[in-house]
Amino acid sequence: MGELSKLPNIGKVVEEQLNQVGITTFEELKALGSQQAWLKIKAIDDSACIHRLYGIEGAIQGIKKTQLSEEKKKELKEFYNKFKG
């Protein structure tokens, strides 16, 4: 387990996926952003769901995904709906 699994919402599996797509530090994750990080994971795991996207955003903000603002959730849901197909 590395640095990313210490973040909220990031477990072993998501950390491994982030590592597979070249994201190994919080700084890299924050610079890329949740949406781009999720797209990279989606490219290697078609089952990547909206909860993974929320989790990554929460990790960047340092909060649990359930604490994301309604506005942020709406923005992420609109993004997710464009790419879920």
C-alpha cells in the first residue's frame, strides 16, 4: 500500500488502478483532477462507476465522498453521464 491509499475513499484496488495509469502521488492526482483520473481508470476498467469518480474527487478534497457538495456531485454526474457508455 502506498501514499494514495492513505487518502479518504482510496482503497487498495483504486490505488492499484491509479498506479497502473501512472498516478502514484497525491500531487499527480490533484494536478490531473478527478475527472481525468477517472477517465484513465475507465480506459482500463470498464466497470468504473460514478462512486469511484466521487471517491477520487473526495480524496483530492480530503473528505469522504458523502461530504461532497451537491453542486460538485451534480457537476460530476453530468460528466459521468457523458462517458458511461
